[in-house]
Amino acid sequence: MAAPSNREFSEAEAELMQATYSALREHGYVDLTIKRIADEYGKSTAAVHYYYDTKEELLAAFLDYLLEEFVASIRAVETTAPETRLSLLLDELLVDPQPNQALSVALLEMRAQAPYNEPFRERFQQNDEYTRFMLKSVISHGIDEGAFEAVDADHVARSLMTIVDGARTRSVVHGDPSALAAGRRTASEYVDATLL
Amino acid sequence: MAAPSNREFSEAEAELMQATYSALREHGYVDLTIKRIADEYGKSTAAVHYYYDTKEELLAAFLDYLLEEFVASIRAVETTAPETRLSLLLDELLVDPQPNQALSVALLEMRAQAPYNEPFRERFQQNDEYTRFMLKSVISHGIDEGAFEAVDADHVARSLMTIVDGARTRSVVHGDPSALAAGRRTASEYVDATLL
DNA sequence: GTGGACGTACTAACCGGTCAGTCAAAAGAC
DNA sequence: GTCTTTTGACTGACCGGTTAGTACGTCCAC
């Protein structure tokens, strides 16, 4: 399971990614236009097209940019004990992104576009597989060490992803970040009942 | 907990709702236009505006139309035994909507618009509360009858909703309806571990 | 002959994307 | 070390196309 490709971004491109980030938070995905990105960028729309021919291309690059950060954050979770490692991983997947609630909203919008947009679908798919693999690894490792019950690690990882995705969706749709904390509790219960 | 208001639809309005339904399935929410609805309706765009002044108004009415059907489907679940009642309820919430996968996709798009669109948010919120109340009722009832453990019915209902929403989101985003079946299994495990 | 149910034709606002041309800095020529 | 040329990074104007919504005329049932 390879982590998503580490793409190179020039300084100007990184600035554009930040501008896209801001524009997304302010206007959401549906109302995201090249003009609004250009405004955040502080340049003309043609300047945006200078770096990326099409809007789709730019947004695909933006997802690469964003998902890289995410991968880095969950890769940083390292502990020896499988129980605490799994717990920290779930914490990371279900943290309240306080100031970035708006980005979570936009990200759900983009996820909902996956069926119509192959570059999006590819990237979300790859990110999902990577995260699921991380969970499955921790579980398998815990089983080998005798810390966990001998369960179907793949299924348990998938269940945890379902709980994570559910909590995130609910947090966005109902505008209630506490859905994340509730989801964290549900995940804990599921882990306790299944693995311990 | 009142069920969502039963709104009246004239024959022409019902036809328009069906046209909206078809247009949504064909083009998704983002690419849904009055023109496309009018095409499905078989009339001009002015004919659509004759019944609904704005697009927002029409779509709010459409959600009423759609969520009414959904409420009817889960209200139809009636059994005496709490275990089978809960099981049937979860089945209803996690069925594979075979030919209507496209509608599930569009519905997630609309749910993702809730933060920007109050009429949407209101309706999804109300629908969620209603469904959660149905789950909580079955659980509370089961506890009273001694069929379930004495748990926090509200929290368990919320957890099940999280699993349901997660399974639906995953089914759409990854274009994989089997995520629903997997979610159904996770829900069963959660019920078994928590209530029995 | 009046009122509801449209169709035709339109507008104003945007949209993504293109184009020709500008300008400073880098690269090369001598 | 200067002059010339090229290049990278842009701007402003503009294009064709699309959108929600409107104005107004018309047809038809009663």
C-alpha cells in the first residue's frame, strides 16, 4: 500500500493552493470560481490559467495538496502498544477541525462529486484505501501480539471507516461538530466490543 | 416527535416533482437546471416558474416530496418483537436502492449543501430527528420489555445513525453499493454487542 | 369573455477559457 | 560590460455559452 504520490509544488503553485484553500472555505465548492480563487491569489484569472489549464486540473492538484497533509498527520501516529496506537489513530480521524469546519464542509461537497468526476474519485479512493490500510495494519499487528481478539481485521477496519465517515457527514450536514465526539465514542465502543 | 408535515401536491405539482426526480437522477444536483427539469416535465421553463417562483423554492418542495416517501417507508415497519423491529428498521435504512443509486448520489450532494441552504438544512434535520426518534423508540421499548440491556437509548440510536450515514456516504463516494451491506453488518455487530 | 396555464422571446449576470500584448529579469552575443 | 534577445509571469479585454428569472402574448376551458 503506497502512500499517495508526493507531488512537487513550486512556490507560486503553493500560493495558488493556499488561495484555493481560502476560496473554498469562504464560498464552498459549488460556488467556487476561478475568479474567486484569483481574488484570493491577488492576481487575474488568466494568472490562474497560466499555471493550470483547466479548473478541473487545478482542483485535482488541490486534492493532492490537501490529502498529502492528511496522510502526513496520520503517518505521524507512532506508538508501540496497539491499543493506544489505534486510539490515537481514531483521534486523528475524528478530531474537531475547529477553525476549518468550513473546509470539512467543502470536502464533503467534493466527495459528493466523486461519482461525476474521475480525478476526484481516484484521489478519494486512494486516500481511503491508505487510511483503511493503516487501521488494518494496527489491528493485525495487535492480533499478532495477542493484544486483540483474532478478528477479521479487514472488516473491522472497514467498520471503523464507516463510523468515521458517518460522524464526519453528520457533523457537516447538521452543522454539529459534536457529532465527531459522539462518533469517537461509538468507535470506542465498537473497538471494545470487537477487539478486547 | 411529529413526522414531517404532509404537504399537499396538486396533480401538476406531483408531475413536476417526478420531473425533478428524473432530472436529478440524470444530471445530479450540481448540474440540475430549470431547463433540464422543464425538459423532463415536457414543458417550457416558464411553465416550471409558473408553479414555483424560484429554483430554491422548487427544490425545497422536492425535498418535502421525497422525504415524505422515506418517512412512509420506515413508518410501515411494524412488528411486535423489538429485536426484529429494530432489524427491519435497519434493513430499511440500509437497503441497496438498486435502480436509484443515482438518486442517492444526488441526495448526498444536496445534504452537502445543507450548510449553505437553510431550507435544505431544516428538512434534513427534521428527517434525521424523526428517524432517530423511531430508532430510539424501538430501543426504549425493547428495554422496557426486557429484550434489550438498559442502555442509553439516545446514544445507541445516534450511533446507529452514524453507521447508517457512514455506509451511505461510502456507498456514494466510492461508487460501491456493497458498502451498504457492510454497514448493515457493522450495525448488527453494534446492536449485538450493545443491546443483547 | 375571463382567468388559469402555458410558449416565445428576452435580459442581465456569470461562467471558464483564450488572446494579444506588457514588462522586468535572465541569458547570450560581442 | 554593454547591447540584444528571449523567456516567465502576468494583465485586460474579450469570447461563446449558460443560467435563473421576467415580460408579454396566446390559447383554451368554462
